[in-house]
Amino acid sequence: MPKCKIKVRIQNPDIDQTKEVDAILLEDTIKYLEEGKTHVTYSYQDNSLIRENKELKMIYSFDQNTGTVEIKEYRKTFDIPLKVHQIKKEKYDVEIQFLVEESPFLYKIEVIK
């Protein structure tokens, strides 16, 4: 499992943050840990993003234009409507522009080392 450094950017109407984090790059996935102990996995093969911590599990399936959020304490799962505008991939870098309930988002991973 090759380790690497990545730059992750998340942008929406409320947030525009870019962070450099350590990641593990596998054949078709990249995994990293966000602040607050949120585990993130992005699959290059099926264009899915999973973010999971003690309280929540979010799954965005960009190829299917679907999202789900599980609130673990209550064992409840909710569907979230997604609309993907654009997915750009270049080797292991990825940039996805999408809407969540009509709110625009940008998610970007750039492998820097």
C-alpha cells in the first residue's frame, strides 16, 4: 500500500477549504483520515465517496447520482438527491462538481507526493 500526500479541496456555499493530508493509494481507491476522525474512501472505479465517523456514514455514488446518510445512533438512513455536473480524472487526481439538494459542491483530490 503506497503512502502519499494529497491535497483535498471541498467547496460549497458555506465552506471553501483545502487541506494536505496523508493518504493510502490502492489500485482503484484512495483512503485518508480527516480531522475529527472521519475516514474517507474514494473509489476511482465506481466514482463513489464514503465518509464515516462515529456518528455518521455518508455514501455518494456519483455514477448513480445518489447519496445516503446513515445516522448511526438512531439506525436511520436517508437518501440525498445528487446531480453530477462534471467528473474530471487525470491519473489519480479527481475533480467532481455536483449538487446536493440544489446546493453546489466541488470535491477535489490532487496527489502531490
